[in-house]
Amino acid sequence: MWEEKEMIDIKKTGRQIFDVLQVVIFAFIFSWGIRATVADARVVPTGSMLPTIQLQDRLVVDKISYKFSEVNRGDVVVFRPPSNVDQSGTDWVKRVIGLPGEKVEIRDGKVFINEQELTEPYELEKPNYTYDPIIVPEGSYFVLGDNRNHSKDSHYWGVLSNQNIVGKVFIRYWPLDGFGSLAK
């Protein structure tokens, strides 16, 4: 009689372990699927987006919206940097400044789009460099860090292919006192 009770307990424990494993495996697959296709989290390792994004801020990246809508000027995007610039596998964060077909130029501490000065309340300081006029090719974007003089961005390596864009920064979730959407 004692052996029968032990056998039932063993079966019950085995069933509980199996149920827990099913939940863990489902949660892992579900989480991986969401991160691969819908949204993912990133930690910002540099100050290239100061003052908008601080060092070590945590961001949620929306990976799906650009499948249904266009990239807009002012969007803060996460992307894979061109391989000739960085091969670490770490994604970068910058702000979209120039759109396909637009003429972009940087002179006298100002950014010009199609000969019109761009108003940029989010930049840390005016650029201390010049960038000769270019026309942004179709399927590409001109991106700059908000910390203009301390950012490796399009003024350094050229335009960004839309194929390199991972997604749009949706919200900052850490630190809590900075929780919410980013300045545009």
C-alpha cells in the first residue's frame, strides 16, 4: 500500500515538472518570437544622442511599424551600422534628418534640407563641421546623433540604407523618471 502511494506521488511530481517545462518552453518561444518580429529592448552604450538619450537608458524598439508606415524626419531609429564602420554586431541609435530625394548640407553650425534651415531643439550643440551638399538616394536616410560633435553618424560615414534599420524607438522605460516617448 505504501509503494502504491509513493508511485502516485512520483507520477504527480513528474506531471508537475512536465507542466512547468511546457510553460517555460512556451514562454521562451513566445518571447523570442516577439523580440524577433515585434519589439525588443536596447541599452544605450554611448553619449551620441545626448541630451535626448542618456548613457545606459533602456529603450523599447518597435520593429513592426515601418512595415506599414514611412520613416519620418525626426524619428529616432535603431539600426545596424554599415559594416565598413563597425562590425561588432551592436546596433546604433540616431535621429533621421534627411529623407530619400532630399538635399542635405551642414554649414555654419546648421543643417539645411533642400536649402531650408532645419529647426532642431533636440541637439546638444551646433555642429562644428561642414558637410557638402548631397542628395539622399532612394532607399536611404541621412541620420545624425543629437550630440552632433561627438557622434559617428551620416556626416562621418554617409547615408544609411533602409535595409539596415531595425526599428523605431518606441519608449524609454529606464530610468523610471525618464519613462515615456522621446523628444521629437
